[in-house]
Amino acid sequence: MKKIALALLFLLAPSLAQPLPEALKKAPEVAAVVTARLESATRQKDLERTLQDPLRTALAELQARQARDLAEARRKRALAQAESEIVSAYTQAFEALLQVGLAEKAVEVAELGLKATEIRLKGGGATSLDLLEAQNRLLEARKNLELAQRGRDSALAALANLVGEWKPQSVGELPSLPGKEVVEALLQEHVDLLQLSQSLELLRFQRGLMDESFVARREIEALEDQIRTLETNLANLERTLRLGLEARYRQLSPLLQGVKAAEEAYRAAQERYRAEEKRFQAGLTSRLGLLQQELSLRQAQLSWEQAKHAYLKAYYGLLASR
């Protein structure tokens, strides 16, 4: 079953557009992953030494195997969590870049709008209140641009902290929706579940070593009580973890549908912009009208990217829940 789980998780590895896959390759270099990998290697060596000991006991071998398996599970979780963190930082940084571009375009629209209002005011087509409102819109746009620039710098710094200097790009192909069996695969490798399962296995092993001829019945019953308690705790934990994983899994499909809807809205915005551009070239609309349509296009693009990022973060968040 463990090999099936490993194979399933391997098949879930997404095929994404550059350079996000390259950024994800940095996950093994994250400090927590390095530490977990060293611990796993140490426990593997401990197991090998135990197996080479001709005087080893079955209990010592079991404990060494358990330590190795738990360390390996922790390594895999650390790697999955690092990948999830990189995806979050990467998508946030790219959104921040888009936010700056959107804010810059909003400033351009507000500046042109202010000029248009000033001209209208001179011609008697606008009031002083219209001018004040146009000035306020420009001030607000410039303020939003400054906020967006600070957000961009902060997001890029957070990404660089994980993978080094990196300029994120739009994600093209998204990982496909995994099958429901992913929940079982993640449960099999969940660190907390494995640790409790190992404790139960160890108690059962110790119970098997007890002989009523040499051990007081009271001690045996106490151990059996511990076993029953652990069995109950294990069942409760598995149920809780399963419910959580299933909830995370159910989020994926609606998010993927949201990506399709956002993409359709973006394509429609592109068509509207192209139509407005033709009207502008034909002298049927103003420069301000064209800029406003471009601003709408940028907003639609941002919404599409945000929808993709929401799915990506949920996808990798699910894989990190182990």
C-alpha cells in the first residue's frame, strides 16, 4: 500500500509553465528540509547499524525501523511544506507585480482625466467640484501606486528569502485535478498518524513479549488499557484528519472552475479592448476611453491570475497536509 501511495503522489507532480517549476526545485534547499533530510539519513544509518548487530533484539530492530520511517515521513512533509510556501510566495510576488502595473495605468487614466476636466472647466463644461473630484482621484491613484510598489518590494523579498533573486512570471498549465484516492495516500503518510500508529505497534509488540507466568496480571491489564486507549485515539485522529483532507480536496474543483470563468472574462475583456482600439484608430472614441478599457483589461488579467493562484495554493496546500 505504501508503494501505491508513493506512486500516486508522484503522479500528482504538476506540469507547470516556467519558471515556477525551477523555483520549486529550490525546495530541497530550504533550511527545514535540509534538517529533515539529515535526520532521515542519520536514522537510516542507525537502522543499518542495528541490522548489522548479531546480538540485536526484535524490539531494537522495530524501534530502529520506526525511527527511520518517521524521519522519512517528516522529510517528505518538510519538502511538501516548502513547496507550498514557495508557491504562495511566488504567486503573491507575481500578483504584486501586476498590481503595480494596474496602479500605474490607473495613475495614467487619472492624469488624463484631470487634464480633460481642466479643459472642460475652461470651456464651461465642468464645475470646480468636478475638478476637485478629478484631483482627488489622481491623488488616490498615486497613493495606491505607492502602496502597490511597497507591496511588490516586500513580496519579492519574501520570495528571494526562499529561492534567491527571482522574477516570477504567469503560470501557464495548472496541475490537473487529482483523484479522490489522494486523500488515502496522504493519510498513509501523515506524520501524526504514523507516529501514533507506531506507538500502538510498539505497545502491541511489548504485550506479545509478556508471559502471564512471569508478569503480574495487573501490569498486563495496564498495558492492555493503554493499547485500547491508543486504538481509540488513533481512530479519532484518522477520522479528524480524513475530514480535513476531504474538505481541502473538495475545494479544488470549484477553484478550478473559477479559473475557467476568470479566463473567459479575461478573453472577453481582450475582445472589448481590441474593439475599443479599432474605434480609437477610427476616431470614434477618445484616448481616455481607450485607457479606461485597457485598465479594465488589466483588472481582468489580475483576476484570472488570482484565480489560478488560488487553485495552485489549495493544490499544494493539500499535498503539504501530511
